[in-house]
Amino acid sequence: MNFARVVGTVVCTEKVRAWKGSRLLLVQPTDSAGEPTPARPLAAVDLVSAAPGQLVFYVRGREAATALADPENPADAAIVGLVDHVRETPVGAR
Amino acid sequence: MFLARVVGEVVATIKHPHLAAQKLLLVRQEPTPGRPQPPAVIAVDSVDAGIGDRVLVADEGNSAAQVLRKPRGPVRTVIVGIVDETVGDA
């Protein structure tokens, strides 16, 4: 799972039936500190009611689709958690 | 699978039910000379790893489901081993 920040909403009136009732958000992948990485923004299905500006984590690939009640859907990115905080400990290379 | 170092923990109260009660650790892939360092990622811990441990991380949904003994869900990154040593050049 990777970190991202919510940067927008995608509105689709017509969409795949399995996505009915789900929101699609635009997220910018970030590092663990919330700083944007060079990766391009993604549209992701939101399972946790994330808000704009929030730091979240998402899962990519086939597993994203299984986040929804009906796993037969074409999602390739799903927001699965809201980051409360990250406790990062500097670890010296051994 | 890749080799990584556990560098932190992630606290998330609100998360997908499939992730409930799972320990989420921050893992940083070991650097490869001449290649950009990928950002640290979040992995579910299945081996009781701790900060500073060198670990083996699987990043595939079927492996994750097997290791966590759960049906397939939105999890693919799981710590599956604590590395004692590696022999040879990485």
C-alpha cells in the first residue's frame, strides 16, 4: 500500500454498475511524509470517505477491485485507509 | 518479493474492514546503487517484525491472502519473513 493525498473528485454519472454508490477521488501519490512523488495522479475508488487534502493510503492492481462489495469490477486503485500519523524512526544502514 | 527495512509504523483508525486489527508497518526497500530510491510503502505484518528489522516483503494479492489466512481482499503488501542474512551480491 502506498501513500497519497486527495487532490480532487471525479464525477461520473454513467459508470460501471459495480461502482454505483462509490466515490472516485483523484489522488497524488506521496512519500511517507506526504510530499508528492513524481508519479502521476490517479483516480481511485474511495472506501473510507476521504476528504480533499487528506493523507490516505491506497492499494493498486487487482486487489483494489476486491475492496468493493462486488469484486467483479475494473477498479485498479482503491483508497483503503486514512492516515492518522506515521511514526518514522531513522534506521542506520547496517 | 523484495528486501526492505522496517522504518516505522502507520496509525490509521479508519480503514477498510479487511485491514481491521492488522499491524501496519512502514517498510523501505533496500537501495539499489544507481537507481532512484522508491518511497517507503505500507505493509501488513504477519511475522511480528519490529523497527529496524530487515524483512522480506511480498507484494501480490494471492500471497497476502494465503499468509494472512483470509479470503482475497484489498491487501497485497505483507511482511512474510525476517531476514537473518543474505549470501552473495544483491
